[in-house]
Amino acid sequence: MQAIIFANRLGDELTPLNHYYCPTLLPVGNKAVIDYTLEDIASSGITQVKLVISPQAKEIEQHLGSGKKWGVEIEYFLSKPEEETSAVLKRLSLDTQDKLLLVRGDIFRSPSIMQFIEFSKEFPDNFVQAKMANQNAGMMLLPAALPHIADLNWPLTQQDNEEAVVTLVLHGHCCRLDSIQSYMDTNLSLAANEFPSLTPMERSYNSANPEQDFYVGAKARTGQLNDQQGWGILGENAWIDPSVTMKNCILVGNDCQVDKGSILNNCLVLPHTYVGEGLEVKDSILCKNLLINVRTEGVIEIDDQALIGSCKVAVKGGTDKTGLITRFLLFILLTMSLPLWPLLQAVSFINSYGVKNSDNNKSESPKDSLSEPALGARITQSYKDNLGHTFQTWKWNISPMILALIPQLYYVISGRLDLFGSSPQVSYSHGQTTDRLGVFGPVQLLLDESAPQEERALLALEFEANNHSTKYLSLIWCSLRVHSQSLGFNHRGSKHRGSMSEFES
């Protein structure tokens, strides 16, 4: 038997935490949500896993690797965010008459998979629907469950299938993590040791509360915990000044720093977060520079690093950094292209003038024609470079896009961007990615300004997953071919999907 784990949630319900974490990687008790699912699957004896991922796919793969840590072998499969289960299974080309475990890996549940599998074996021809804490437990077994696989789509619905012959009520906790309050409660309940089957693995230390303990990770530095009225989990490499006061349930993530005189009361501090000196925080989640009050649902983004900030500066990998020789050649190319700039500017002006006239002809009134401003001869964009600095740049309003972006080669020559890399456009950035940012990439060359973020993310994931040595040449060819077919570069959706297939050749 093999397991298909669905970990393709966007996490919009957890805004603004989804700017830093997809639901699959959310820390619960200082472990990612997906870790608990993999531990549960491994303990059931399953070793073959297909992991369906979408947002932050690269970060998930970096975190899990081959699955050796859990004794499983993971095969990654890219999907659209929250794509329907039936569509994913169809593209996986699996024999749905084989024994397959389908399970959501982006919700938190007590260990229960082994119990579910053993119980289902007693009813091989019947659909067994799994419930935990009176809700859909997010797991099912094929082939009997084939008519009901829609129950695994996100958002999970309450299972109430009249055709279901057997309902298995599993003992334990099931938390969907579909709100800030749910996420907070899950962490604090685990820190208070309210999940007997999931006792924290850290070292136990007595607190001043006789009924609760602290669980402290390796290399953590704290004061005298037996004087604290609080309890909970303190992560690995956490540094908590001895003068810090902790009250009620506390969870401090790995590599956090809490400075002197601070007071934490019923708080969740996520990994790599700094809490400044003398700061008093209650009923809140602290994540990098975010302060989220769970009771009021208020969110404050702190700009002062002395109050709340990140303990970890994301350093983008240097393996794809454009070399000096390439930058020198680009300087020569950019210099040689300068005589063509007046011509490109003229074509760009004609294109923008034609678009404005077309829009005016389609409008019912002059007021309608002004409702959406047309793009000018030069399109201004807000970019972020590989050092995290934001700046304004421009491109021409022409096709193909590879010509429109020629002025931006200056930023490659100066070292701010790479020649090839992820889109640096600020309006489409998602999370704290460590990808190198570049002028050319699939999003920059194959999609227009109106393409939705979901389409941009999926195209980037498809390109990242391609390991062919000629994928960059194929990208350039695709961008030119798309222009010759569309004559305006206004294609969307299925048109670029056809071009993407050339990356595999």
C-alpha cells in the first residue's frame, strides 16, 4: 500500500501567517504540521508516499527531502493550489482499484492512521468514513472510497454520506488549522500537554505550577524555570533572558530570542522571532515582525526591529548568481542595443496608442474609457532585488517580452538581479522565499500583467521542477514562439500550458 498526501492548501484562512508559512509547514509544538502526518504514516508501515504540493513547494521539499528521516520514500507531485482530489488522482495515473491511502497532510490530528487502516481491512468492500472529534478526519482508503473522494477536497466538509456503510469514530484530536484562533488553540493545547498521545519530546523541567511543566529543547538558554508561573514548550536554541516573566501557557519556537524585562502571557512565538526588551505581550502570536492579537484579531506589522523582528536574515543561495564573465558580455550586449532604443520606444508608443484607441472605441461613454488607465509606452514596475531592497524600474510596451525587458539587464550587470530567476515583481511576491530573483523567467516571459497569482505560482513551480539542462534555452524559444502565435502577447491559461510542455523536451 502507498499513501497519497494532499498538502496543497493556500492558507488564506490564516492571513497574515500565510505570508511566511503554507499550512503544511506551520509549526505546531515546534514541528511542521506535515511532520506529524509522516510520523503517523511511517508508524502504520507505509513506506511509499506521493506528496501533492503547490504553495511553497520548494520549501516543503527542502524540509522533507527524500523522507529518509521518517523511513519513507517521498515522490513529489505539483498541483494547482487546492486542486480537486479527483483531478489530481487522474493526473497521477494510478490504478484506483489498488489499495491507496488518501490523507490530508495540512491539518493536525492525533496518531490514528494505523487504527483506521486496520479497521478498514475488516470491511474491504465498504466505504469507511473516518471521523475524529465529530468532524471529517481527512483520510480515506481506495478503492472503496472512490465515489466519495470529494470529501477530501479543501475546505473539508462535514461527512454525512448516506451510502457510507461504516463510520469509524477515531479517538483523539483533529484540528483543521483553518483560523488564527484554531491554530493558537492547537499549539497551546499541545504545550499544556493536553494531547496524551503527543507528549512533547523535549526535556521536562518543573515550573512554579505544580500541575504543568516546561519542555525545553536542546541548547536553549533560560533562567530558573521553577520560579515561573507559566508553562509550555521552549524550542531549540531559544534564548530567553533570566529576567523575562512567563505567565500561563507559552510556546517559544526554535532560534527565538526574548530580551530582558519582557512579559509573555499566553503567547505563541514562532521560530526565528526576536522579542524586544521590556515588551509585554498577552494572548498573541508573534511571527517575525507580525504581532497578532488572537482575541481581537488585530494585526500589527512592526517596523522597529528593536521591538519585534526576525532573528534570521534570509540569504538567497548563490549557486545561480550571474557570473562576472556573463555580466561583462551583457554589458557589451546592452551597449550594442542602445542605437535600437529609439526604434523600440517608437514601437512601444504605437502599441500603447493603439490600445488606448481600441479601449475608447469599446467604451460606451468617455467616463467608461477612463475607468481603467491604459498602459503607456513604458510600463513602470516595483521590483525587489536579491538583497531585499525595493526599487522602481520599467519595461517597454512591446512584444516579445524578451525585448521589452532589455533595459532591465542593467540590474543584472550591477549585480542586483540574476539573468534568470524568479519574478522580482513585488505585487506577486509570496512568503519569504530564498529563490534567486532574475530578469528572465517563465513568469516574466510567458505571462502578461493580468495573469492571476495562482497561474504565476503554478508556472514557476513547473519550471522549477524541470531539471533539463536546456530549460533556459527552451524558455527563450517558448517566449518567441508565443509571440509569433499570439501577435500581442495577450494569451492566457491553456495557451501557455502548451508552451510549457517544450521545457520537458
